[in-house]
Amino acid sequence: MRLLRVATCNLNQWAMDFDTNLRNVKDSITRAKAAGAAIRVGPELELTGYGCEDHFLEQDTTAHASMAAETCEELFTPNAPRIDLALNGVEVFMNASGSHHQLRKLNLRIDSIRNATRLCGGVYMYANHQGCDGGRLYYDGCCCIAVNGDVVAQGSQFSLKDVEVLDALVDLDAVSSYRASVSSFREQASHRTNVPFVKVPYKLCQSFRSGMVLTSPVEIMYHCPEEEIAFGPSCWLWDYLRRSQASGFLLPLSGGADSSSVAAIVGCMCQLVIKDIEKGDEQVKVDALRIGQYKGGEIPTDSREFAERLFYTVYMGTENRLCAL
């Protein structure tokens, strides 16, 4: 057995915030090494942040950028780099992604990752950003690892964590066996176009030891559409609030669908914050204590009480327009 432990991650990176981004990258590397991983992949442009816009015209931004073998968009293209790589014997593919959230997009993403390894065999390591990155887009995370068409590890979607690392122990001999069982793959591989490569005197795989257990396939977790609609904007609001150093939100109430929806989303945001504090997330706790201006050892424990500290509304009624509040 050729055993290999791999690691991928979700990172909450902010455009052009090199210090924080580097700290998160180092944290994820430390966690991957602690798990015994020989390969680690992070999100696309993880050092610069993804939404740098005009800053990409600056040489300094380009110098700090980092990429992997397959980028975000190439996962969905018909002639993806992994095809030629697989036919040339490559068994592990890394996708450093920067995939923003759209309703039901995760279903397409997971299907594409599973199909990528179902057709060509192999181990697929997918990393993603998680957070708002300073712009209007929200990156929903959900890093994952797939082997021969099965997802063996799936990260969280719509999380408030800055760093999340997944690892899996995979058997590369299973990849070889999978490919050998497909006659068309063997035929196409014999007529392959060679791709450039560099030989290095380094061994990634490890020998089997007592107690080692391969990572088994997991049941994929999907949120329902209603949860996606609530969680995506809620996580964006929290990320933008804590990064901007603001003390809360001001919402003019008209009584219509727009203001009502925003109020509901803020309420959902507060619930997510309290849940993460209860789970022991220290970063969320620190941010909540600062934003809510808690003193004397107080800790936010109730989402409604927390909302009262940061959510302010203005009544918009006039003699010409009655508001249904």
C-alpha cells in the first residue's frame, strides 16, 4: 500500500491584508503538519486575498500571489489540466479555488469534483476561501477531498472560522487499481501527450503501520435553499462588521420586504455568532466581546440580547406614508 496523508483548508482571507493572510496560511500549515500531512493545498491567491481588483496591476500584489496545479474555473472546463495529468500518471490533483457562493452552487461543485475523479481516478484536494474578502462577494468554503469518485472529507459551509483544516489518509494503489480496471483509460494513456515535469528526490508516501486506517467516504452535507439564503448573507454581514471595526448596523424600517429581510438576516447572524461562541471559537468570542462592548467578564450567551447591542432601527413613517410595522 502506498499511503499518503493529504490536507486542504478553508481560509478567511482579506484582500491586501498580507499580515493576517500570512498568519492564517501559517496556522493552516501548522495544523496540516500536526496531522501528519505530506501535501497541503490552500485557496487561490491565499496570500493576497482574492478580490484585489485594481491592485492586481501592482507588481507587489503579483509578487505575493500563489497558485496550484488546477485553479477554480478549470474545475468546470471540458479540457481541464487534470485530464492530461491523469493520462501521464499523476494521482493527486490540487485545486486552489476562490469560488464565491451562489444558490445551489455547492451541488454543482461537488458533482464536478466527484466526476473528475470518477472518470480519471485519483485524489482531488479542493481548497476554498471563506468570508467576504472586503467586497460584495461571499466565499462559502466547503473544502473537500475526493478519491475515485467518493468524497472522503468535507469542510463546513457558511462558517465564521478564520482557519479550518481537513486531512485524509488515502491509498494511491487504489487509484492505480481503479484506472487499470478501465480499458479506455489505459488505451488513451498509451497515446498521451507528455506534460512537463520535474523529478525531485523526495518521497511523499509512507509505509503501512499498525493502527493506520484509511479515511472512509462520508455522506455529503447540503444545506436546503432556505438555509443558504439565510446563512450566506449572515456570514457576509458578520465578516464585514468585524473587519470594518464598526459597532453595529443601522436599518431604516419601511415595513416592506427589503427591510424585513435585512432584519431577519441580522437576527440569523446573531444566532450563528452565539452558536460558535458556545462551540468554543475564541476568535468569534473576541470579536463579539468588542463589537457588543461587553465589560467585566460578561460573555454573550443570548442572540436577542446580542442583537440589542449592535442592531439599531429607524422608524420611517410619515403623514404621507403609513408603515405596517
